Amino acid sequence: MTATPAPTAGTTSQPPLLALREVHRTYGHGARANTVLHGIDLEVHAGRSLGIVGESGAGKSTILSLLMALSSPSAGQVEFRGAPLRRARASRMREFRRSVQLVFQDPRSSLDPRMSVDQILREPLESLVVPGDHRARVAELLEAVGLTPDMAARYPGEFSGGQRQRIAIARTLAPSPQVLVADEPASALDVSVRAQIIELLAQLKDELGMTLVMVSHDIAIVGRLCEETVILHDGRIVEQGPTLDVLTAPKDPYTQKLLAAVPQLPG
């Protein structure tokens, strides 16, 4: 089934920053066609946090690609600030790229080992033509993620996995985006480091008033960070609403199954 989004507490009459409207995504044609998303409706409101949860193959990666304008729907539309997002419109896409940034799953592959931290953090500032003192901004970004400005001259290979993910998060913060989309941001890290990265994201969300979209198979992490939760199964939204309601009173059997597999949820 396709769920209809419930009204979000605390939202205003302003349109959502991001939205998917009756989105379908099909790969291939004819007998080989494979539809991986079926009529997806969801909204991302300013200052709110949304978790998108599902097992492997549920459609999370496809939704992520659509939200980041890396691909287009087969039917339906993606909206940015209440208007359809057209990848062919260069000025609109420039505004979008400054406003919506992505934290990748694995910092080992998302950071260029040939670039210094300074170069990595300057790259989005320069490519998106962000005004201001870029050297000062690099120092500010490193401090924001719990690192020190003197680390700017070093290279990714000189850091631990957790430190590399902090650098990756700093890079996404460089253009001062409104929306931070996180793709399984702790799954590639050691267990001992995961909690630190999740706490960092929670801290940044609160301090910067940033909108957060968390894509994850881990419902416990979403429970820690997100006010709203969407549950995906076989390319359909089977449940969505305030995270507390979804975690404490799940209605769909699939959600109940996911929760039963979690040893302990954050209180």
C-alpha cells in the first residue's frame, strides 16, 4: 500500500524543502522492466528530521538518488521548495546543490586520498562559488566536527575511520546547506565509533537548526535522530508518522518485524 503523509507537527504553511509526489521508478523496458518504487509520497520540512528505513532492496538507495537529483522518476515528480526540480535548469540546480548536501556511507571511498583536508573542504566552496574567506571557513568547519585546524594540511590516509567521516561531514557543511542527507553514515565504521558519529550529527542538527534526512536500515539510529519516520518495504511506504508512534505502536507487520529484530531502542 502507499501511505498518505500525516500532517507534521510544527510545520507551517511554507512548502516542504523537498518532496516526492506519487513517484515511481522503473528500470529497463518491456518484459525486463523492474519497478523499484511504487507511488512514493513524502515530504521533508525545514528544521525537521526524517528517517527512511528499510532492509536491503527496499528502495532506499533509489529514493536517495531521487532526493539528491542524481536521477529522475519514471512517473511523478521531485519538488524543491514547492516547485518541480528539473535537472536541465542549471541555475536551479546550482541553488539546489548549495542547499542539499549528502554524507556518503563510506569515507574511505568518498574522500580523494590525493587531496589534503584543506583541498577537500575548499572544493565545494569553490565549485559552488561560496563567498567569504575560505581559509577561515575550513578552520571553522574542522572545529565544528571536533577536529583541529592544524589537521587541514594532512591527507585522508593519515586519519582513523571516524575522523575521516568527520571530515566528510565537514565537507557537506561547507556551503551551509539547509538539508543534510545522510546515507548510512555510521555503517562502515567500527562499533565503538558509530555512536560518536551519530551524536555528532545530533549535535549539528540542534546547533545549526539543520534539516536532516537519514537513510538507514537501522531503526534504532533513526529513533535517536529523527522526528518523523518512513518505513519502506518492496518499494512501497508501508508506514510513516512521528517516530515515537512508529516505534511504540507500529501498525504494519513489516514494521513490527523490524522492531522485533532490534535488541534495545533508545529511550
